[in-house]
Amino acid sequence: MNQPHVAQPQPVFQVDPFVVQTLRAVLGKKLVVETIRGSVSGDLREVKPESCRGAAS
């Protein structure tokens, strides 16, 4: 009845350098980001591409 441990799939996110560069160009400005989950608007305060790797939201 002991089943071998099966690793759970982990999401993998690729960071697009163009997107990071574009977001850094609008730091401190108001913007709206639309996703399939809805939209978020406000001032962009920081860009953290490294925090997206392996993080599920």
C-alpha cells in the first residue's frame, strides 16, 4: 500500500527581458494591467522579475 513519492508539478514562469525593461521605464507612473483574472490599476513602485520564478499566484 506504500506508494512511491510522486513530485508535484511546479509552475515555471519565464521572465521576458523586454517586459521587464518596459516596466522599469514606467516606474512611478500610473498604469493598468489587464489579465485573464481581471485588471489592476495604480502607480508602479517596483519591478521584481526574480520573485516571479516558481511562485504561484
